[in-house]
Amino acid sequence: MYVKTDKLDIYNDSAIILDKKIPKKIISWITILIILMILFVVFSFVPFNIYKTFVGYIYIEDNNSYVVLSINESDFPINKNNKLYIQNKKYDYEVVMIQEDKLVLNINLDDNLKIQDNQVLLNILKNRTTLFEIIKNKIKRGFGV
């Protein structure tokens, strides 16, 4: 039943007004906008970890195991309270010495890794940030601020 909407009276023709359906295009756009808003909130405010991967060499002296790493200037500052992972296992470490481009860490390693001059991959937690912060910093650097 087709009725002109400009002649409708909201008091007398309320059944026709209530029976009128919302177009599917509008429902689709609203759904897409809600999903995009949820994704924006998740990416903006949920933090994630940024790890730096290093190749280290194990050095054993007096029943203590040390790992020697090569580092760059971009790896500074070295934080003492960061997390370190070797083969997906968390280890506590202590910074023993920083010398030019080498970093020496005292780590209590498992027995299967304690081999002189063994090469291991270390993942050190560098930062905890959000995607919003990364995008904001890239925009600032782009404008030279």
C-alpha cells in the first residue's frame, strides 16, 4: 500500500508510520560505522609490547653465565627492569657492563643453554605502546614537530 508521506498525520495514521521499514542501506552503513568505531577504540587504547631481537653469545665464568650482545645507539637507554625471553622462556637479567658497542648481561640460564660460545636469540622488551601513539608520533615527525 503506497501512501504519500507528505499528507500523513502522525495522530490518525500512526499504524502506517510505525509499519514503515528502515531501508537496508541505512542499516548496513550504521553496522559498518559501529564496527569501525569498535576497531578504532581497540587499536587506539589496547597496549601491546614491542620487542627488540638480539643475537647473543654465551660466556661462562665461575659458574655464572653471561650473554654478550652487540648493540647500536638506537638501543639505548638500557632499562634494568625489562623482560628478556630466550626461546619463549622469561629470564631475569642484570646489566654487568656496557662497553662501546657491547652489552654484557648476567643471566641464570637453563643447563641446556649453558654452552661456551653458544649463540642464542634474545627478545628484550623495549616499549609498551598503543597503535594510536605510533600513528601520532609518525604524524608529528612528518610535520617536523
